[in-house]
Amino acid sequence: MYELFRRGAIALLTVLVLLSLYSAPAAAQRGIGGTIVVEEGETVSEVSAVGGAIVVHGTVTGDVSGAAGNVLITGTVDGDVSVATGNMRISGGVGGGVSAGAGSVSLEEGATVGGSFDVGAGEVRIDGSIGGDARIGAETIQLGERASIAGSLTYDGRLEGNRDAVAGDIVRDSSLGPTTADGFQSTISSVVSVYAFVANLLLGIVLLALFPRFSEGVADRVRTGPVKTGLAGFGLLILVPLLLVALLITIIGIPIALVGLLAFGFVAWIGIVYGRFALGMWLLSIASYERAAHNWIGLLLGLFLSAVLSAIPILGGLLNFALFVLGVGALALGLYHRRGAPGVPRSTTVRTDDG
């Protein structure tokens, strides 16, 4: 019991440390999750975050970058603003340029952008001033009476309002919209990849801390019996969903199916992590590293290589799917053998009673 408590404490402390690194408050200017706020009167060097919202009421002497549901800038940003967001509203000043992929963007009256303005969005409204060129791809682009663009405007979409606000040329470029959208999708994809890596790393840390021997057994099973393990995983991925669908047909089976779906999803996630862990441990075994001392390295190595594989079209996806199948199969076989041997004592110490 004490050993289990110790391992749990190690896992919990590790998770808390990682969360403190990736979910830093605005004072650290970096974070994942929640709302990142630079308060009025506060000055920070930069803001780099992935979260629910990025809010700047104070001063940022460097750049603002990241992805968030909402971005609000009422203060001053001396550098550039580069974000992917649902909604962005600027009523303050940006000394550099603005680059954004968003649902809607508003540069309000009195707001200033010193550099270029490169935006792809569903709707863009400009009532402030832009010191450089503007490239905008949107369904609707509205230029207000107080708008001012010192350079040229290259756009795609429906342009409405005060065209005299543009000092330079106004050029329509039909290729601008799709290009900007692709950049936005690329940014979102990168954000999702970061989230997945961090989440898988945290789960892997918990699994290795709480169940080190079982985790090693999973990795060994993939290495020594990949065919058997793969068939087991593939079979489960087919049979379990079919069983859940069959339960959904009956009214009484619906709640069971829903609970089963959640449980299966969590098991699948564990399988994903174990598959990557097994890859890392297999590579370490080739290099003749001692397994007990390098479980953590194996986890990091497997997750990193999986992320690299994800960047390879088609082949990377197939290899990651194979790791997923192997992870699920090894997990299932490990649980089966553990359950199937109730007579085997858990302790290696044999105790005898005198008399």
C-alpha cells in the first residue's frame, strides 16, 4: 500500500510540475489553458500562449503569439501580433504587424497597427489605422469612415464601405482567401499536435509511475510478439465497437453503451501512449540501454518519433495507426494474463508460519 501511495505521489507531483510549466499565469507570459491576461499598468516582455483567451490591457514590449478562443488588445503591443483565434478585437496600439486566422476581426476606431495587416477570417471590420499594406481574405470586409490604410489593400471577398481609406492600390486576388485559410488550418493543426503531445506525455508519466512493471511488460509484449499483439489489438478495435452498437439498439443497453464508449475511449488513449512507449523501448533495447533506468527516455523518445511520423503524409499515419493497434493489443493481453493467473502471488517473498 505504501509503495502504491509513493508512486501515486510521484505521478501527481510530476503532473503538477508540468502543468505549472505549461499553464503559467500572465506574469510568466506563457501558458496552455485558461485565460492569459496582461493587466492595465503591467508591462511584460512577450505573450506566447494557447488557451481560452489572450487579453492585453497593459504593455507588451515584444510580440504576442498563440491560439485562443478570443484575443482582446486594448493596451499596447510594441512588437507583432500573430494569432489563431475565434474572435480578435484590437482597440489599442500594435507597433509591428498583425497576422491572424480568425472567425471575425475588428480593428476599432482609434486603434493603430504600425506594420502590415495580414488576416484571413469570416468577417473583418476596419475602423482604425494601418501603417503598412493590408492583405485580407474574408467573406465580408468592411472599411469604416474613420479607417486608414497607408499602403495598398490586397483582398478577396466582398469589400464594402470607405474605399478612400486606402492610400495605395486596391487589388483583388482570388487566391488570397484559400491561401490564408490554409495557413489558419496549419496553425490549428500545430496547436492540436502540441495539446496531444502534452496530454500523452502526462498520461505516460502517470502510467509509468503507478504501473512500472506492467508498462515494461506491455513494451516487451510488443517487441517479442508483434503479430499476436497486433491481431489482438485489431480484433478488439473491431469487436468492441460492434458490441457497443448492438447495445445501442436496445433501450436498456443505451446507458451501458455510453459508459462503455467512454471506457473504450480511455482504453484506446492508453493504448496510443503504450504503443509509442513500446516503440521507444524497442529502439533503446537495440542500443542495449538498461530498461529499468530508461523507461522515461523510452516514453519521450516514442512520443517524439510519433510526432515526427505524423508529419509524413499517408505513411506516417499508417505507422502511427500500427503503433496504436499494437498498444491496444499489448494492453489487452497484459490485462488478460494478469487476470488469468489468480493463483500467482503478487509478492516474490515466500512467508511460512511456524507451527
